[in-house]
Amino acid sequence: MDYSKNISGKYAGLMLFFFNVAYLLLLISTLMPYDLKKEILIISIGIMIFFFSILTFVLKVTEVDINIPNTITNCRLVLNIFIFICILNIELHDSYKILLLVLLSLLLDGVDGYLSRYLNQSTEFGRVFDQEVDNFLIFILAFSLIYNHNFSSILLCVPFYRYIFVILIRQGFISGEDLPESLFRKSICVLTILVLALCNFYFFIESVRGLIYIIIILVSYSFMKDTIYLYRRKNV
């Protein structure tokens, strides 16, 4: 069977949207209280529309490709939206359930990356989509620490570094070429998600809270390293 073909074009985005609504309905009907289901579904769809608006209008992604890895990434997006809804209603949910959902999203991140290489289905849409879904999960976990556990708002610099990066490229301060593959960069992303998840789960332990400062330093270093690399490439 040939796995190298993608579904793309003007209807691919609509297919993703309706699939996501069905997936959200399944999660909400299974795991949410009855009296909140309608409200939560409306909010979830709003978040999803906002996410794809960022892809379209901020990151200028116009061609949607649907293949096996991108479908898994899309499942991660819906799972992340559901996690966001859970942390907004944290009093209704067990912390173990939220942690398990975060770990499942992280596991699927590894699966979609492996399959994109194994099935030779790497696409530009998939690359950007995967990065945005990762960044969205980081935002969710950082927001949860601020919203539910009174952490400093400085945590939001971690997910927003990506958009500072985009602005620098758009304004011509740094090169817009793709960064080379980096195990260090991917490791920082995974470590950031794990630390933020642990801090949400063990927020009352001071030593765990201290890991946040290490993560901010590591993410800031990675951001500066990539920015300097692209600045030098622009001025070569």
C-alpha cells in the first residue's frame, strides 16, 4: 500500500474541522459533566478556530495536507484543547487525569514524528502544524500554573518566544530560512512540557517549582542561539 499520498486542497481544512468537532464531542460527552457540555463544546470550537486562524493569518500556512502523521498531530490538537478546558475547570477534574492526558499528547508527539520519517510523509504543513501544537500545549500548561496556582506571568514568555521569532523574521532582522534539525531544540521542548506538567501536579513542592527557572533559562538560551544563527545567515 502506498502511504506517501496526501489529501490536500481547499477541502482538506474543512475535513479537519469536522473531524475535530466529532472528536471533541466524543471527549466532552464521555468526560465532562452533563450541564457543562454545550458551553464547553462552543468554547472548544472557538479555541480551534482561533488556532487555525493563527496558522493561516500569522504563520501564512495556506496549504493543508492530511496524511497519517498530520492526522495524529491533529488528534493531539484536539486533545490539547480538551486539556485546556480541563484546566479552566480544574475543580471538576482529577489531577491524575490531566497529567495522563498531557503524557498521552507527548507520546503522540513522538509517534507522529517517527511516522512522518518512516512513511516519508514530511510536509511543510506538518512541520509547522507539529510545532504549533507543541507550543499550544506549552501555553496551556504555563497558563494553568498562572491561572490555578499563582505562578508569575513571566512564564508566558516561554510559548510566546515562537511568535517573537516570527516577528523578527517578518521584519527582516533575521533570516527566514529553515533552521537545521536539532536534537537539543527538540529535547528542550519535551523537557519544557514535562517540567510544566510536573509543576502543575506537584505545585506545592518548592523544589519542583524551582525547576521553572531552569526551564526559562534553557528556553531563553535556545531562542537566543537560533536567533543569532539566523541573524548571521542573513548577513553572510
